[in-house]
Amino acid sequence: LANLAPGGVHISCSTVSPHTSRELADLHKDKGSIYVGAPVFARPDGVATKNGAWLLSGNSVGVDIARPILESTCRGVHDFGEDPGAGNVVKLCGNFMIACAIEGIGESLTLAEKNGVDREAVMQMLSSTIFDCLIYKGYGNRVAGRKHLQDVERPGFALELGLKDVTLVLDTAHRSGTPMPFGSVLHDRLLSSLAKGRGHLDWSAAGLAISEDAGVDVQDFVKNPRPE
């Protein structure tokens, strides 16, 4: 901000609190520059193949400048108006729904496993029929096969970052008077996993703790994370 020229535009692609974006927008305005929020829905491989979805919001002049830049890198830019924090709200909503999906998948597959049914076969059937969509296919495969490796060569979304985002969800919910009981469950699940030293794994590794709660030994998957 200190080095941004007057009239310069800062396009922030980070997943931060909407309140942070609003505060930053005010600071930029005071300096004669423009801040727009532009978080993205996509894992690194999705961005690389231009399959991300950008969530744009903020000053209309900055949005008009940012739009063609972002459109050249993805399949769609979605404008949520002049509130610089609006895009961040949408991003938190989406990440919350993904986290809920991971928890639901983990609990369901553990139920199948504890009743003698192959967890991977269950997820393959579900994700090719009634849950035939990107999130259930991708995270379903990871949770079912306990494939949670996340490193420089296989960038995913680290569990510690998932905890950060769920914490932002709960903070935003608290500030806006929005009860989100599932959020508390997800926060505890991710915090417990982090405390067990799993923060570096993909956040689908929350499924390991679900299995542990049911008495399933997953230590080998913790010590030797599987790639997708």
C-alpha cells in the first residue's frame, strides 16, 4: 500500500475475512488507490488449467480494470457488487460447504466400512449417480481412499488452511448474528486434526479422525500419506 501509485489497483486473491477486505479498501481509498477483492474457487491444478472461478467485488473502476485480467486466467468471473468484502463472503460460504461435504463423506463412508461394505466402492457409486459433481468426485475419492498427500509436487489445500477458513466463517457468522452449528463441528474436527500433527496434509484428512472415532486404525495412512 505504501508503494502503490495513486490510481493503482490492488487485486487481492487471498481468502481473508470480508471485514479485512473492507478495512483494506478504506486504507487504499485514503491513499488514492483502489482495492478489489477477488478470491478464487480452484485448487492449484484447476488454476493451471484455467478452470477457476473468480469472485470479484469492490470499487467499480477497479473491478472494470481487474475483470479482463482475471477473465484471461479462468472459466468465469462473478461480480458481487461494490462491497469489497462480498466476494470473500461468497468464498467462505463455498469453503464451508466443501468442509461440510468432507465431513458428511467421511461419516458416511465410515458407516459403510464399519458395516463391512467397501468404502471406495460406495463412494464410486455415489459420485457417479446421485452425487455426480466435482466436489463429491474429488473429495470423495480422497476421503474414500485416504489419499491426503499434499506437498510441493502435489499441491492441494492444506488442513491448516482449512481450519483458518472455517475460523473465518465462524468469526463472520458471529459478527453478523448467524448461527452455524455445523461450523463448530468442523472447527473442532480440524483443530483436533491439527493438534495430531496433520496440518500439512490435504484438508480431506479430516476424514482420518472420523475413522479413528469409530475405532479404525489409520496410523499407516498418517505416517505414509497416499497420493491421489
